[in-house]
Amino acid sequence: MARHASTAGSTRTRQTPLLGWGLFIAVLVVVVSPMLGLHALGAAALGVTAAVVFVVLYFLSGVTT
């Protein structure tokens, strides 16, 4: 099998769609949670937690080892 040339000098790009979809899901969680019986403060906390998780994943997606 042929091997591709190593690209050790290139930098990884961050996954921008990950951030966009993650923030969309966080907003969706904030809107839908009160309809499912969660209090408004709990829905906001859950949405902020989801947003923080996706922002952290976004920044970690650009880290190279």
C-alpha cells in the first residue's frame, strides 16, 4: 500500500461547523427545556453548560499533538 507524504508542518484548522451547530443546540435546549417541564433557570443553566461544552470542543479541535 502506498503511503501519503507526511504533513508535519501544517496546522490543523478548527471545526467551525462544530461551534455553529453546538451553539444552535444550546439555544434549542434553552427554548425546549421549559416546554418539557424544566424551570427557566434550570433551562438557562443547561443551555449555558451545553454552550461551554461546545466552545471547549471547538478550541480543542485545533490542538495538535
